[in-house]
Amino acid sequence: MAHVVVIGASTGGLPFAYDAKKTLGNDHKVTVISNNPNFNFIPSNPWVAVGWRSEDDISFELAPHLKRKDINLIVGEATEIKPNDNQVMVGDQVVDYDYLVLATGPKLAFDEVKGLGPDGHSVSICTTAHAKVASDEWEDFCENGGGPIAVGAVQGASCFGPAYEFACIMDTDLKKRGIRDKCPMTFITAEPYIGHLGLGGVGDSKGLLESEFRQRHIKWITNAKVASIAADKVTVEEVNDEGKTIKTHEVETKHTMFLPAFKGVDTVAKLADVDAGYVNPRGFVMINDYQQSPIKENIFSLGVNIAIPPVEPTPVMCGTPKTGYMIESMVTAVVHNIEDMIAGKSPSNIPTWNAVCIADMGDTGAAFVAMPQIPPRNVTWAKKGKMMHLAKIAFEKFFIRNMKTGNSEPAYQKYIFKMLGIERLKKK
């Protein structure tokens, strides 16, 4: 019997656990280690932050759903990984494994910008707990008549989509409250242009998002380094194509949200003390084509905590996002590669890293398809419309239901995507 342990139970770790148990069967054991007893649907956090969703709307307890699938759950912090002993420490508890999957998500590097984050002068939508706090501050902000807003993503960030979503969702909510005219909004981003998204653009994402921002009267500053965030202003250095500061802005604000840069979580980053080849200098996990560690063949990684270089040089550092369907393709590859290894074979499954993203804009939405996510691409497409807003709502319900039932890829979803030419694994 092989014991497969996955650290993390979010949008990568939980689908992996379900798929691994289904694929490997009852002859093998699957254990989930999670520092959160609940699953939270992170893509809905922007809605939580303006009061359109509650935590209960997008969360559920992990234990009963995993138990029903005969998957073991350990609730606690994985404090140490001992790869040479095939062990994970959860406090004083020793968890032995035959295969380890790292799906921890990122560490939020708020400390890299003065005043950034919930302990500083900006709210966050990176976790559901953060979004709940942001919702309270949003209500206070609106009840007090609003004021200027600064929103965006700082240097080194890699997840830009939620910043665009949140700007448009705030705009829509303020219009509903009748106070949008009292709330000038500035979007500040490390991207070289609006719609870059850390991907060099997707289709005409530049034209699409610039047009949307003009329509909504959202000003923007690109090639931006956020120097500091105070309670009433954001200090921003705008740079040229050579990365030299050409202008310093002091943007007035009463409500501020910036996405931070990410790092590897401490427990994973400390693998560098065992062998420098496990992680990169930011603490992200190094992998080969099979999502497998180049140092230990029984360690795999998927999701936001893998190391991917930027898609292109930019004047201000922009990371590469790891989006939903891209992560799903990693999940499928890792499950089948572990299956291969248990059968005495070499890993043979390579994820496509295709991206299918739906972004909500409050009263409309946009869809982006990039196949693969990292250019050059076979397919690139972007489309805006009310239908995309409705599709994002439907996807929220669909994904949460799948995570409750333990079926991460229903047959009809698989066949519909296959008809569209969107697949999780590269052809062998």
C-alpha cells in the first residue's frame, strides 16, 4: 500500500486528494494536511470584500466530505518536511509518506512594501479571512460617504486578475449605492500596460481592459513601483522602459487594496537547507515537466507554489500567474504520474498548462483563453459580456458543489472541454 500525502486543501490540494483516491483506489491511502479546517473558494473573495457574499456562502467544512471518500484529514500546520526520511512533521506528529504533493499556496509578502496589507494601511482579498475584514472596512468607507480609492498590484505580484475584478466590482457597488461620483479611483500596477496580466497579454486584453476602465472612469498608472502606503496616500514611482524613475506620484486614498508579491511558505522554503535544488530563491518549488522535484522523485508540486519564470522581461518585476484550469491540469498530471510510479513505470504525463479564466466585473465579465498559458500559444482569445458575469456566478456554484461531492471533473465537463480542444494533459 502506498501512502500519498498532500499538504494543502485549497483549489489545488483538495481536487488532487479526490482524484488521487479515485484513481489509486482503496489499496492505497491518501492523507490531506491542512492548516484550515474549511475549504474556501478563493476566487469569490472580491465579492466577500464588498459584502456580496458571506464566508458561509463560499466555504464548507472539509472533514465530513473527505471522510465520505475515505481520505484522511490532519488539521494543523505542516511545520517541517524531512525529504530524506519521507516524513512531514505536523507539530509533534510524524506523518510518513511514500509520495508527497506540495499544494500549499503562497506566502503573502506584505512585508516587502511599507504599509502594505491588513497589518498596514491596505485591505487584502488574498484570503477569505482578509476579505471579511475588507468587507467591514468597505461598509465603514461607504457609510462615511466614500472618497478616493487606490487599487492594484505591487511590484513582484503575479496574480493580477483579482485586482481588475475588484476595481470593477467596487465601481459597480458604488453605483448601486449612489456614491460613485464621490469616489475617484486609481488603478496602480507593476504591469507595463493595462491587460498584461503577467502573461504578455491574452488576445486583445489590453484594448478590452483599457476600454472598460475608460468607461468606468478608472484612471491608471502602469510600470509602477509602490514605495509606501499610508492611511491617506500611496506613494508610487513610475518608471520608463529602462526601469528608471521618471515620476513620483502621491495618490490620495481612503480605501486601498493592493495584491502583494508571493513567496514560498516557510516550511517549503526551508527545504533549501536540505538541498538548494528543491526551491528557488523566493522559496517556490522547482519542478520538471512532470511536476516532479528534480531532487526527490517522490515529491511533486502543483498550484501557486511552483517556480515559473516571468514570461518576458518587464521594467518592473511581474510574476507569472498560476490560474484555475492550469492548476487543474497539474492535478491530473500529478495523479497519473504517481499512478505510473506505483506501477513501476516512469512518470509520463505532462500538463498542458492551458488557461481558461472568467473574470467578474460586477455587472459584466470577461473570459480569457490561453493555450498554453505561457506563450507562444496555439490559441489566444478574450471576450467581454454580461454572459461572462453570469458564467462566473455559475462556476462558483459548480466548483463548490464538485468539491463537496468529491468529483473534480464531471464527465460532461471533460467531454465539453475536449470538444473545444481544451485538455488537461499533453498528448503522448
